[in-house]
Amino acid sequence: MLLRVIAEHATHTFHDILSLAPSPSPSPESGPDTANLARWIRDIFGPIFLVIVSIVAIFFLFTREITRFVQFVLLAIAIGVVFYVPNIIEVVAVAIANALGVE
């Protein structure tokens, strides 16, 4: 069961990589298409991020360091929001620029 899920995910990822191949005649006016690239990176590093967060959180719970556990969970949530919410960096940058009066 687990091997089948891994094989299906690997096949899906392989097809995503092939879909990122450049077109035979790209237009010089258009820039590279990074929408699929961002989704692909999110699909690859998202599960790795969750595994690392889970392992470290379990370590803090077993060592009974509740304060560090809470700090780590809050930091992991902040990083997860930046990582998983699309365009959050651009939205925050525009909001900061508007708050500072930069146009």
C-alpha cells in the first residue's frame, strides 16, 4: 500500500517535471513560466518540512521542554504560512511599502 502511494507520487512528480520543460519556441517578450515551478517546489519541500517539524516537536515533547515546544510550534506555523500561502511574500512587501509611503 505504502509503496503504491510512493510510486504514484513519484510518477506524478515525474510528469510535473516534464510539464516544466520549456516550449520549443519561447517568445522573447514573455518571461519564464514559474507558476508550475513554485507548485512543484511546494510539492517537494512541503512534506519534508512537515516531517522535520514533526520530529523536532516530538523531541521537545519527550524531553518535556514545553516552552521550547511552544516557541518551535509558533515559528513552524509562521514558516508554514509563508511557505504554503501563495503570493504571501508579495502581499506583505506591498503592504510594508504602502505603510512606509513608498510607491
